[in-house]
Amino acid sequence: MLKKYFQGHKPNFGGLEILKYIGPGFIVTVGFIDPGNWASNIAAGSQFGYNLLWMVSLSTIMLIFLQHNAAHLGIVTGLCLSEASTEYLKKPVSRTFLGSAVFASISTALAEILGSAIGLNMLLNIPLFIGSILTAIVIIIVLLTNSYRLIEKYIIGFVSLIGLSFLYELFLSDVNWTATGISLIVPSFPKDSILIIMSVLGAVVMPHNIFLHSEIIQSRQWQKEGEGVIQKRLKYEFYDTLTAMIAGWAINGAMIIVAAAVFFTNKIEVTELQQAQDTLKPLLGNSAAIVFALALIFAGISSSITAAMAGASIFAGIYKEPLDLKDNHSRIGVLITVIGALLVIFFLNNPFNGLIWSQVILSLQLPWTIFVLIYLTSSGKIMGKYKNTGSGKIFLWLTALIVTILNAMLIIDFFS
């Protein structure tokens, strides 16, 4: 059954044109190498050793199905998740849901802008407040002038090298491979770990990326080219998504493993993201701080741009419009996402905790996105013969149940 399961407007996308070359799934993988992920993974490895690796494995499996479903929706209907929600949900429900999704994009942008500001502080000693403003200005200019497509390849290339460096460091660090192998598949809930578990979940299964993936896919308007094209693209899209998600799983897992070997084993408490540069010293020596700072800046800017694109797509979808960076609704969505994130940053007392909580907020919004996605892609009225059926549908509901239970555990823990 799983094998079977995996089978009007023309917007101006500007920066999204690069996805013709790297594949829609890989825009999600870039999000795996962002400041929010770094903070969550470093916290997981430094505080709990290898014990939370299972959450990366589980989150990645769930993400493969969710991202495929989002792309499935875009290929078959020609609508992104936001447009489809506006079209097929009652107005009060769709507005509430999409409002929470915009807030999730703001939370994502907060982590990315803050990460870039931390990088500027490490490299040039620029205060976080000023660095955040500078980053926000750069993001807005790059998106509203469509110059993003000129630099995106280079940013992805540089940030990908940093991800690969973490993978390489697995061979340089004193890793307990037995504990690693067990922790990758056996769930564990160490004392006081639920907050970090949910942070890792939110950092991997980012709601805004589910919206953005459906937006990227629907821009191709393959549903207008006939059944043969739809079936071919559904198959191609799954392999694209699967490859990208496995790469993201490897990078996330490597970050936790290296952090466990460098910090947890030596009983070093991590209280700020700047300490993570120590994980690169075995590979880069004294230049680790400079490279790490540059990586934070580039990763922060690149991921902030995708978060702002997602926010713009969600906001435009409220008006039944696709993402178009020359359209006022999309531009307003960009400004809401970036300026909203900037305002929250001004009130943060602890930047590292701010990064962790920004990812937790994503996990709290995630059940909404999953339930709506399941409803839309399981409807014969919306998807026709391509609707979810059988074991694929069961797995999606199981994913929704697991995420909801974990969120309930977090809420209970928070108030206990």
C-alpha cells in the first residue's frame, strides 16, 4: 500500500527560480543547517548525550510523509497549502489556522535573524540589537528586489559545506558508536528533557517549510499537463523529498553526536550558541571561530529568506493568491514575518533560550498544520483519485497523534 501511496495563475517567484536546479525538497534541507537547528541539536547533545537521537530519526520519518503530502497537494490541485485552506475550509477556521502559521513563520525568522546577529557579533563585535536590524534590512531588500536568486547558490553551497563538516567530524571525535546506534532507534525521555525533545521536533518538522514546499510545487502547475505528467511528477517528487530528508537526518544527527562527544562527555554546560564553535576546532583549528561565525551569518540570512517567503505565501494564500514578490499581499507577508521577528528579538533576555523556545513554538503549531494537511489530501472532492488511502493515511494519522501527545506532555510538564 505504501508503494501505491508514493506515486490558472502564473506567479513571479524571483528567488524560487533556483529550485529548478536543486529540487524542491532541498530547500527544506537548507533549513536543517540553520541557527535554530544548531541551538536545538547542541542543547540536545550537550545536556543529554546521545539519548535524544531517536527524536531526529522519528521526526525525519514523519517529515518525509508530511513533505510528500504537501507536494502531493500542490502537484494535483495546483494550489499551495495556504490557498487550499482558504478555498476548502470555513473562513473562521482557515483564518485562525493560517494566522497561527504566520506566527510560526515569525518564530522561525526570529531564530534565523538572531543566529545571523550572533555571527556578526562573533566576527565584528556588533551588538545583537544592531546585528538583528542589519540582518532584517538585508532580508527585506534581497526579497523585495528579487536579488536573492543571484546569491542563493553560493549561500547554499557554503552552508552545505558546514553541514558536511559536522559529518566529517564524526570520524575525528571520540564517539560512542554503540550508544549512538541504540539511541537512534530507541526512544528515551531523560529527566527534564521534554523541552529539548520538542525543540528538536520543531527544528526538524518546521511548519513553514511544509507550506513553502507546497508553494514551490504548485508554481509548476503540472496539473494542467495531464495525468501522465502528474503521475511522473509524483514519483519524481518523492525521490527528491526522500533524498533531501535523509541528508537532513544525517546532518542533524551528526550535530547531536558531535555535541555529545565534545560537551556532554566532558561535562561542559552550553549556555550560548557561540560555544558551538568548539565542535569545529578538531577540523578547522583556530580558524573555527571565524568559519562558524560566517556560517551563522550565511545560514541565518538564507533561512530567514525562506521563512519570509513562507510567511508571504501563507499571507497571500488568505486572499487566494500565490506567492508573488511583486504583489502587495506577498510583500506585506514578508514585512509581517521579518518585522514581527525583529520586535520579539528586542525583548529577549537570553538569546540561546530564545532560539530553543522559537523551535518549541513550531512544535506547538505543528498539529494544526498536520491535521489540515491530512484533511485536504484525504478528500476525494479535492484530490480525486489521488487522495490518501490505506496505510499511507493511517501513518499520517499516527504522525498527528504522536505529535499531539508529545505537545500534551510538554504542556503538562510546563505547568507541573
